[in-house]
Amino acid sequence: MKRYDQVAQTLTQRIEQGQYRIGDRLPSVRLLCRELGVSISTVQEAYRRLEALGLVEARPRSGYYVQPRPTPNVLPKVSRPAQRPLDVSQWDQVLELVARAPQEDRLVMLGRGIPDLTAASLRPLLRQLATLHRHAAAHALNYDSLQGSLELRRQVARLADKSGCLLHPDDILVTTGCQEALSLALRTLTEPGDVVAVDSPSFYGTMQILKAQKLKALEIPTDPRTGISLEAMELALEQWPIKAIQITPTCNNPLGYTMPEARKRALVALAQRFDVAIVEDDIYGDLSYDTPRPPTLKSFDDDGRVLLCSAFSKTLVPGLRVGWMAPGRYRDQVLHMKYVSTGASATLPQLAVAEFVRHGHYERHLREMVRQYRQHRDIMIDWVTRHFPPGTGVSYPQGGFLLWIELPDSIDCVRLKERLVGEGLHITPGSLFSASGKFRHCLRLNYAAAMTPAVEAAIRRVGEAVAELMPSPA
Amino acid sequence: MKRYDQVAQTLTQRIEQGQYRIGDRLPSVRLLCRELGVSISTVQEAYRRLEALGLVEARPRSGYYVQPRPTPNVLPKVSRPAQRPLDVSQWDQVLELVARAPQEDRLVMLGRGIPDLTAASLRPLLRQLATLHRHAAAHALNYDSLQGSLELRRQVARLADKSGCLLHPDDILVTTGCQEALSLALRTLTEPGDVVAVDSPSFYGTMQILKAQKLKALEIPTDPRTGISLEAMELALEQWPIKAIQITPTCNNPLGYTMPEARKRALVALAQRFDVAIVEDDIYGDLSYDTPRPPTLKSFDDDGRVLLCSAFSKTLVPGLRVGWMAPGRYRDQVLHMKYVSTGASATLPQLAVAEFVRHGHYERHLREMVRQYRQHRDIMIDWVTRHFPPGTGVSYPQGGFLLWIELPDSIDCVRLKERLVGEGLHITPGSLFSASGKFRHCLRLNYAAAMTPAVEAAIRRVGEAVAELMPSPA
């Protein structure tokens, strides 16, 4: 074996053993020469070979980096939900998830949609909050205006620019998290018994709003790369009296796709043709791995039928409950609904977030988080590919920090979850993401926080537990 | 004139000029002797005469205090609302009130239900908030459990003891202000078109929930001293398919009464007999001027039909939006409704309030506020009696910081409000407190904050403006 082949093999082994992880910078040429006692040209040749094999990537003036594996071949299948409106069930499963106080939990939480709360770039927000509270004037303890702090609405309007929306602060309403925005939107648009079309799988928080409002969910087939099927959507609009479309088209939860721009445009046109409203959930949109971030459906909306809902819960911290919405032509009704639901939102969190954004900390934090989450995605996919049974379908998220995993049909992830909780691990079974408990063979994993050996061990254990549930070959 | 009569006259004049106000301590005997150059026995005799006239009160080992005037003779009349269920209107008036950001307001706000936010006894809460935010661990930025912080629920359970309720932390749900509690309760209990019985006048926030839910309000005649008429309530229950009774029986907003205990007990029995639920708003209950505070309806509820709703918005600060409810037998449905409406409530405000209560600061703050608000009530009634046209009806609040004023039928307080806003004064017209805009000749005033000469001038100006609107005698 040539000297440079030996060096290349050493590096490959170290990568496979997890010593260097996907996205990590490999040692410099000079450092390797010294460590292995070989010449510069030998190391350079080794790196060239690894590059040719697609294992490392050379970045000019920076060095060599561990390359993610190419997109996994096995994506989850296009969903095939029931072709009729359904009542929503699954509350017991959702309750189990949200009744937990994360701070009191001893589990490794792989299941919930919680961002990394330890990021250094969040520190200015904490400083802001502490200062505001220490020096809180009487007015900061008082009710804010029903619509929300003007300064925060100004900053939100500025940020919305980047998703292609021209919003005036007056078009914006501050809410208590994105959940309140979604709830106000759907309660404004519908009456009990109405039909709402949703992507499939679909965020369980919205599905449960449908349940509480006694609405029916019409789940539309959804492609894990391009989102909701426009053809199926059109057929459904022809066939059913759909009152609203509820959808997460950018950095989808749970599938991670972003609908291509042309399809977003076409969906808005379809809504216009059939005169239905769209409730757009953009809570993960600013965590898109693409720069500039993709446009919202709202940016193609020229007659105010899109109710854009978002929050700082995934991009900053969920515990402050600062959300917002741009309700378009429904502004006055939504404002009334907001008043009766919670009155004005809490004052100080709004002021703190407004200051954080105004000083540029938000954009800095986003850059940091997007870099981290993209690297974590590649690592997580790598771990799942290694540790789960062959043939496992894995999503390829375009943003956010959630991975969707599709197992063989026979695997029951509710049972899997119960088994794993006993071992101190928490996953979210896919059945929460459907009106009727479909996707029971799927699960959602969170890759926001540090990808430590403990997390890899947890993933390995989930993979083993899946294998244990597989029917033994006859 | 005797020497002691002269001294008595001097003191009377000073009281009438507002140099000493109701509830203020008068100068000591020794001090007056020195100032007026008279003997101790002369001053003592002067004070004895004033005491006999009911102008001052002697408090053992403390001194002489300016006595409030006896209860005004003219209370507002017992209300006589429509005797059928009505749709709720008046949203435009409410919106005008809640769309304002108090901190940006240049008006003297006599209208809104805002406590004194400058009280020194609130300082530990600010310290708590600042410390928590400065040292916020990741878990404090995270979602809390859906039901709310266990520590806060423990403290709320402990406090509820004082209103006669035996609650377990598990019976309690933390909400985003009392408004969310009321909204969850009514949304859980009713379907569009249902009838809800309410006191009359009734808090506009709840009336607007009825409007948003497409419910009908059946307003029940209410006595400004003893509350809702049980006889009228019973007739209504016989005549109409009432789904729920919504009521504020302790330190009522806007009338200020507390229902006598026997009547509370009878109301719960009535609800049992007709098998309807009661939504009890107790947000001002801890601000009762009586010690111990009066019991809640909930304390007489032995089959879980009372949904008790409250918050720290009037007792501490509204801007934190920390509320809670004890939903009785409806716990599971309310929990679902809470999840879909806003998810978990904000974490840090809950922790801060829990610590504030745990260390005894809450009870200390209450004692201080109750003393202040009771004194302010007497001063405010005195001012209104002096500055408003004779025959003006004035409530005699048993707690809280809101006064209800009833003018001659011909006075239109919406017009009055519009005229006064132009002069930098804000009042709340009574029409907000009725489904159909009754009580247009009434208004609500806030006496929470410092009773400065500027506030007296404002009250005088309101009184003048009322006189200007009176038809001139023929």
C-alpha cells in the first residue's frame, strides 16, 4: 500500500469511528505531516483521493471538511391519506407529550420541537430581559395594546421583507405563540362541521385545533420533497366544501421539505380560483438552510386570503410565547377573536424580542443556528443510516431541526415509544401527525441540541429497538 | 365662639379644602397645640367634637383620622335589563378602549381596570424577574408543562384556601391572564346559539366572548349591594335553556358589591337544581376590603360545576399575563381547549409569581393595596359627591378599585367620553357593560393610582361636563 493510501485509510477510519463528524474540519496538512511523520505532498495526495471519493470537501482558504453522504436514497413515501374528511383523534398521545415539563424530565428528549436553548448567540436576549425587568417602568408592567407592541410589529414587518412580504406594522398582530395565531385564524374562518384541507403528515397542534372546533380534516397527499399535491388539492376543492387550507409550506414540520416557489404560487392561485382562505404556518421558515430564505405563500397573495402565522419559538426560545400573524383581509375579525381569547399579549417579552431584533442579534443568531442545524441534519441522517435497519426512509430537511423517519409498515411506533420511555428515551410517534392515527410506523426526531456521543448512543438504541420489533425472517 | 370651636372649625376647613384627605392622619394633639398656640385640653375637646360630628375617627394608640362620609344615600338603581336572550354588540367601543397602548397614552386614564403599578411592595417581583432572566437556565426558556408550573399551582392552591376552596395543584390550570380562563370555560361549556345568563352590568371582556362564540346573553337584574337577583335567576332558568351562568360575585366589576355568603350558597344550589355550570370570575376577589376575604362560589361547589377563573393581573401586574383556573369536572376538556388556544403559558412569569407568593410578598402587597384602595374609594366617592350634579348614583365598592356612577337617563356617556378625550381625559362609558348598549347613562372610574390634585381636577372636570350635557331647566 502506498504511503498516501495509508494516510487516507487512517483518516477514513477516524471519520467512520466518529472522531471527526460530518461538517467538522479535518486536521491541517501541516499538522498531519507532523503527527504521522510523512511529507506534505503525501498528505495532500491523501486528501485529494478522499475528495475524489466524496468523503471530504476542500474549502478554499479554510481547509478540508468531512462531507455529508449524498442524499439518502430512501426517502419516505408520498403519503396516501384517506380521501374523505375525518374527525381528528390522537389527543391522548399529544397530551402525553405536552403535559411533560421538560425541565423536570429525566428523559433524553428526541421527540419535541424544541430549539437549542444553550446557544451563545441567545445571550443578548437574556441580557435584554434582565435589564428590562430590573428597570421596568410602570408602563412595561401594564397591558400592551391589543395589537401588540408597535416596536415589535415594526421589526416583524422588516423581517417579513426577507420572505417576500410587504407588510405594514398595522397588518401585524402579536400573539401568544404561533399556536394562538393558528387558533385565531381557524376559529375566524370556520364554523363547527366545516372541512379544512391539510398537508399530510401535518403538525399535531393544528390538527387538535380542528378537533376542538369540531372541524373535519381532509388530508391531502404530500410529497416529502415538494409538499402537498396540487393535483389532489384541486380534486379535493372540486369535490368537498373546503373552508380553508392549513399548511406549512416552508421547512415543513414534520417532513422538512420546502415547496418549490412555482408550486407555492400555483397553490395561492388555486385558493383564489376556489375562493378559499389559506392558513400558512411559517414558524420554521427563518431556519431555512437556503439564503435568502424562501418566500412565503403570503408573498404571492394579492387579495388578502392568506393568514400568515409565525413565532419566535423555534428561532429564539419557546418559553417567551412571542408569536405573530398577518391576517390579511380577516384583520378585524381576528383582532376580536384575539381580544376575547387572551386580551393583549405579555408586554416585556415583546419589548425584549423587539430590541433583540432591532440590534441585529436575531439575524446573527439565525446564521449561527442555520449553520449548526444543517450540520446536525447531516450527522443525524448519517447516524440513522448506520443504526437503523436497512430500507428505513429518512427525510432530507431543507431547514429547521426535525427529521422524519419511515419504518416498515409492521412497526408500531407507539409501542416503540412506550418501550423506550422505560429506558429513558423519548421519541414522537408519527400517528400524532394524522387525523386518524396513520403514520404509526413513522417517528420524528429532533436534532437541534449538541450531537453528543450520548445522543448517538440514543439513536443507536432506537435503531436496535426497531430491529427487535421487526418480524423475524421466516 | 369658644376656643375649641375655633380649632374645630380650622380643622374642618382644612379637611374641606383637601389639605387632609379621607383616611389621612390628622396632626397630633401636641403638634396642633404648638401650631395654634392653644392648650392640650382645647385641642382634645376640638377633636372630641369633630368625632361626635362623624368627621374624624380616633384610633387607639395611633391618632385621629379623617373619617369617610357615610355611605352615599344615592346608590345606582337595581338594573332592569331586557327579559330575553340578546346578541352582544358594543365591540367598537371595547376595541377603542383596548387598542390603546397605555404607555403611549397622553390621557388621564380614569377608565381602565389597571391596578397601581408603582407600589413599593411590587419591587420584590421585579427583582425576581430580573434575577430569573439574568440566570435563566435553558429549562426556564423552554415550554412549561401544559398545565403550568407545579410550583405556581402549589402556591395558587395555598392561596385558594383563604377563599374557602380546597384545591389540589392538579385541579389548577395556569392560563394567559383571566381572559383566557374565561374564554376556555365558555368555549368548553357552550355551542354557538346557546344562552348564557350574566350579571348586569357585566364585564365587557366576557360579553365579547359571548359575541365571538355566537352565544346569547341573558342579562339578570342585579342589585348594587347584593348582586344578581336569585328570584330573577330562578325564573330565567325555568324559562330559558340556559347553558351556563357567568358571574363576578366578589368585588364585582363594575359595581363593586360582594354577594352575601347566603346568596352565594343559594346560587350554587340553584345551579345544581337546574344542572347548569357556573363560570365564576374572581379576579378582584383577593382585593376585598374585608378580612378574611369572602368565600368564592367555588367553595360551596360539591359537584365540580363551578369553573373558577382568576389571575394576578389586578392584584399584581397585568402585563405578565399570569392567570389560572380551577375547572372542576370540566378539567380534561378545558385542558384540551387550553392546548389548542395557546399551548403552554410563558414560563418565566410563572416562576417569578410563584417565588413572589412563596416568600410571603403577595400577602404583604395585598395588605398594602387593600388599605390604599379602601382609602381611595372614600376619597373618590367624596370627590364625585362634591363635583357631580346632585342625585348622581354612586356605587359603594367592597373591594377592588372601580367605581360605578349612574347619571340621569338623559346623559349619553359615549358622547361624554368623546368630548372628554379631546380634553385629555379618558372614562369608560357604561354601555360596554351590556349586551345591547344599556347603561349609556353610566360610567366607570378607576381609583387605583395616587389620588393627586390632578385626578381631583379631572373628576371635577368630568362633573362639569356632565352638567353641561344636562337639559337646562325649563
